[in-house]
Amino acid sequence: MASIGQIVERTSSGEVLARAQIRARLIPDCLVEARRVANTVIAGWHGRRKRGIGENFWQFRPYSVGESLSRIDWRRSARDDHTYVRDREWEAAHTIWLWADLSPSMMFKSTLGTVSKESRALVLMLALAEILARSGERIGCPGVMEPVSARNAAERLAAALTHRPPNAGLPDTGMIRGASDLVLIGDFLDPSDAIMTRLTPLSRRGMRGHVVEIADPAEEVFPYAGRTEFTDPETGEKLTAGRAEIVAEDYRRAYLGRREALGASLRHLGWSFTPHRTDHLASEALVAVHMYLSGAPGRANHGGQL
């Protein structure tokens, strides 16, 4: 998705293969970084817990007449005058679809950013896969990998992305059936109305969505001054500003206004919205999305502050 404030060289169709090769070399490093980031937040992850059949302890509750005597926990019951049953946790995998925008605009990295938007999106995507796989969830990527429930899901996703990266733009979700979670990671620089036209039908199908907006700091603060040429990385269209600082305030107002409109529309659907800058720690965005996925209270009104 094209950005107003990016200064990048246009990638011609003849360089598509070269770009794919660059991404293939990038993904192994992103996987290593994703595992490091995942390990910083994994301690608080508990998945979707409820009572049922499983191996892990869930809770003690009073015994009800008619239940099997084998379920009584006599050690706990001996502590007072009541009889208690030991419930176990219901272990049922949930399907979560992960997607990252890998279009040309995501390759942008300014001097203010620590990594490209593409690199940060891949790290977040693979780190989520790592955490969710450890929780026993099924992980898939629209158009790239069918849902799998495996401890090495992040590694398998990384391999799939190396050979078959997702298409640019929002993903095709026709293969998604039933209630699932969908995590979308990208710069989302298209008009908010156009984005919501694509996402609203997904909500009607029962999908829970989580949008992570990746931004380079230069895109937000607009540090340019003097004569500056801006190039759309996807169309090659150029815009020359004689004195870029003159339009800085209007640009910042338009950029943040688009973000606020998108966030408000997504929250109206009941979806989460997490803005994230590449000069911030990846773990910040990972924790926010992890909280949304685990259904933690108090997260629904998360705003658009960076």
C-alpha cells in the first residue's frame, strides 16, 4: 500500500524475482528474531481456558449428586466439611489466520527507523505463530499455508513464505470457514473507507479481526525539508515539493486523521486496532495483540496511540 512520505526507488516488474530473493534471505533472520521476541512475552500466555476434558488442572468445585466418585479430590475435601471435584481444563485448538502485507511499500525504511516495515511485519507474524503454536492453536496463512497444529508452526510458516509469499493487498479469505480469528499486519495506507469495504463482510461471517498498523517513524513525523521528490513505490508516480516543510503540518493531520478513522471503524465492528512504529520494541505490539486474542478484559477500547 503506497505511502505519501516514502522516498524509494520504483521496483520494476523485472525486479520482482530479485525482491523475492531478498525476502527469502530476510525470513530466516526474522524467524530467529521472532522467537526471541516471543520468549519475552510467553510467560503470560494461557490460551482459551474452560472446563472440560484434558490433562491440566482447572479448578476445584463442590461435588454434585450423581457425579462419579472417582472425580472427587479427597485431599482437598479433607480440608473442610465440603466435598470437592477436581476439574480439568478443556483443551480445544482454535484456528487463527495470520497475514502480513508484503507489497513494495512495506520495504520502506527511513533513517529514523530501525528496521523496514516488511521486516517488522514478518517478525510479528512469526512471533505470533510461535506463541500460538505453543498454546496448541491451529495456525494458517490465507493463500500460503493451511491451518496446522504443530509446535514448529512458525518454522513451517516461514518456509511457506519463502516459497510462496502472500499477494499484495488484503488477503483472499474465501478459504476461511467458521468462526476464526484473523490477524492482519500491514501499513494500511489505503483510504479507510476502501479498507472497511473489504473487512466489514468478514465481520458478518463471524470472524474476529485484529489489525496491526505498521508505520515507519518518518511516515508519522514527516521530517523532510527543502526540495524533496516523493515516489510512490507501487505506481512510480512522483511528487516534487519545493519546500517540503510547508506541507508538513497538513500531512501529519491527514495521516493521523486516516489512522483515527480506521481505528474507529474497526472498533465499531468489534475488531482490535494496534498502531505500531518500527522504532518501538516489537514486543509492545505482540503483547497488545496477544491480549486481544486471549480475550483479556479492558482491551476493547485500546486507542490509536503509539
